[in-house]
Amino acid sequence: MAYRERWQAEIAELQAILSGFDLKEERKWGKPCYTLDGKNVVIIQDFKEYCALGFFQGALLKDPKKLLVQLGQVQAGRVMKFTGVEEIAAKTSTIKAYLREAMAAAKAELKVETKPRELPVPDELKDKFRKDPKFKRAFEALTPGRQRGYLFHFTGAKQSATRTARIERAMPAIFEGRGFQERR
């Protein structure tokens, strides 16, 4: 569900701030996304509890005010959360400073050095591979992103029985070459 209606005033306030910069507004992922020379710089996002200004290369920013938050396991992106227009108004000069820094990083083509994230292969999956070589080949034929999605799902279970059950349920989709989140 989009929470755009709830955060309409806050989104408008952020858009007004961003309009003062030499950024191009585009719609990406259904959200206002701002680019510089074709590179994503910042996006306005709406969530249930807050709206946010998401900096695509936020890990490069100095963040002296400690306003940037890392969501999930992303390596480069950082968000600045807001819960009211007053909060945005009070932080306008800081938002602008962060935007200038993000734009300078984009112009300099700076990138966050990402580390490959190796997810452990659970013992239950290794056992299944030993017992069923066709299944192992089908899993290895998946794209790295699809493999990672399944590994994340499998390793998220605390108990061995749950991991085994998840693997069993996922087998038909893996044989069809589908990712964990893909529907038929």
C-alpha cells in the first residue's frame, strides 16, 4: 500500500526543496526520483510510519548530524526519515547541505565499494544437493540474485526442520528457474 496520501504535505515540502537544485525529477519505482546526468542521486519514499529522502550513495556522505539511517542490508543507500512538515522545515539547511554533497559525489562519479555478501549454504541444502544432483544443477543454474534470495530465505529459519521444509517447498520453483519472490 502506498502511503502517499498520508505524507502528501511532507512530500510536497521535500519536492519544493529539491526543486531548487539542478536535478531532474523522474518517476522511478512509482516515486519521485532525482537524477544528475542520468545518475540516481535521491528519491522521496513514503512508508507507514514516516516519509524519507533516500540517498542512493548515502554511505559516501559525511553525516555530521547523524541523520542518515541504513535500512536493511543495503551497502550504499541511506535514508533521512521525517514524520512532519515542521521537522523538514527545521532541517532544510541540513537537507540542502547533504544534497550538495550527494550531487558532488555523483558529479565525481564516486561509488561505494561494495563487498560481495556470501550467504552461508545451510547444511540441509548441502544434504539435499548430495541426495539430488539434478536439484543442485537447477539451483546453480539460477541467477546469483535468485540464489541469494533462496539462501536468505533458507538461512532465516532458526530450526533445522523449518529449513528443510522451506527447501522442500521451494524445489518446484527452483526446478522451473523461478526466484523466491516470483509468482507463476
